[in-house]
Amino acid sequence: MIDKTKILIAVGGTGGHVFPGYNLSKHLAEQKYSLELVTDIRGFKYLNNVKGLDISILPSSPIITNNILKFVYSFVIIFYSILRAILFLIFKRPSVIFGMGGYASFPLCIAARILKIKCIIYENNLIIGKANKYLLPFADKILVSVRDVKGIPLKYQKKVFPIGNIIKKEIINISKNKKSSTDKKINILILGGSQAAKIFAEILPKIFQDCSLQGVSFKIFQQCLPTQNAQLKSFYDSINIEFEIFNFSNNLINYFSKVDLAITRSGSSMLAELTNASIPFISVPLPSSAENHQLKNAIYYKEKNFGFLIEEKELKDKLPDLIKNFYKNKSFLNKIKQCQSQFSDKNVYNNINQILKDLLNEKN
């Protein structure tokens, strides 16, 4: 007999898929479900220090179409992964699969369909991801962060449920009653994954130096790669800018109360976290993001007046003037905070509870 309380969460190999999956796993564990998180070797690097959560690794591959040999190879890997996933699910016998996007989630969701296990997929970007797009016909429910998600055909709309962004509860519950900043110094938080950390560490310090020479007073909190620590520290010391350097951290909330502004990539989870915490941001979309989804995320949040948008190629031209404007008149940032304060993902976990309860009570 199937364990009615066991749930598997399948996540892709990027932080944008892993962290919502991890947040969901913590919530469902609090609800007394039996939990296991499944990813590939790429996703596991974000989770190898996690305690108290069962984590399994299954092979995966994207579908590669620009080379016939690579296409055949990727197809073989995907077929093998689906067979492995079928055996895995027969052994684990869950009631529900949550697919959080990314091609590592694809084999488990297909295997779930074959075995008639209920499957929910979640999309937190503003355009449906490739793996989730392929899974639309097979999913029982399609959860989205906002109603505006593009790329879901009309015939699947009955399955779609806008639930909000699956972000940390600590951030959802953070105080929205922060006072408008009156400190003359501007405190800036620099965020990004490995690619952004490298690029931002190469481009931004020189921009800050130019702004400093024109009278802007800073404190910089910058995420960077460990290999960039010494270089950044030496540079900021040499130009007399106050700074704090840190590497990858799961505790970004510790910095949220210290800053007036963030500069970040445009991953949906990070923009949602900053908005929930009422931190104005400049989003810099990753130019190589699949189907340019980061640019679409950034445009959405800009149109909501939750943040600003500068494309990477425009950073050197546009960022200095923007920073100088913020420094001279912080009312620009305070207006963004006021807009952000009207937004909250506080209902996301209650929405998940209800959808999961309804699905478990449905007859096959």
C-alpha cells in the first residue's frame, strides 16, 4: 500500500530550482509529511551541507539538438534516467512528486506519470521553462508564482494555480515596518551566483571608485568567489571605500537589515526575496539565461515599480548616474520601498497546503 504521506521533491541543477525545492521541503517536513529531495550532481553541490533531509542523486541531461551525436547521447541519458526513476519510485512508493523545474526533474515526473503517481510542477519564472513545458500534459497541477506566466497553452489553464514565490519563511515574515533611510552613506549589497559574482567583482568596484571620487560615500557588502577575496579587499582598501566581503551564503537575511540597495542577477527567487524584504534593487539579467527569462523577470518587477533594470552591457554607462541620484536623493529608494511594502508572498505555503490536500483527496 502506498504511503499516503510520502512526497518526493525533484529539483533541477541550478540554485533557482534547488532553493525553492529546499524551502518547500522544510515546510512540508513541518507539516509531518515524509520527505525526500531528488536532484542531479549539479544540484547536490548546493545541498551537500544540508542536515536532516534525505537527498538522492539521479542522472540527467538536457536535450541537445545542435549536434546529432550529442542529441543521440542526451536522448540515451534521458531514457536511462527515466528507467532509473521508475525503479527508484517503485522502491520509494511516494504519493506525490513535486517537480520544481530544470531537466533533472524531468525523468522523475515522466516516471510518475507512467506509474500513475500524482505529479505537481512549479514554475517561478515569468515564462515556462523547457522541462516544465514538456511536462504540462502529464502534470496533475501546475503551480506558478504569478498569473502572468507565459508559454502555457490555453488547454492547460484549468490545471494552473498561482500560489506565490516559494521563498524562505524568515524573509516572508520579515518586518515591513522599516523606517526610511536617512543615513547619508549608501549601503549596497552585491549578490549573484558564481557567474555574477565573478562579473560583478570585475566591473562594479571601478564604478564605485568613480562614484567615490565624485563625492558618493559607500559601504559595500559584496558576494564574490573565494579566489577574488584578496583582490577585492586590496582594491577597496586602496580607494578607501568601506566594505565587507563574503562568499556564497544561505544567510543573506543577515545583510538585509544593513543595506539601502541591492545589485543582483534577475533570478525570480532572489527578486522575490528582495521585494518581500522591501529592499530596492537594480537587477542585471544574465544575458545567457534560457529564453532570456531573467530579462523577463526584471521587466516584470520594474513595471511593478519594485526595482530598477540595467542590462549587463549598459552597466558602465548607466549605473554611475543611478547611484549618484540615489545618493543625492534617497526618496527614489524610499518610493520603491513603499511599493514593495504592499507586496507579500505570505499566503504561498497555505496555498500549497490546500492544493496538496485537495490532490491527495482526489480519486485516481
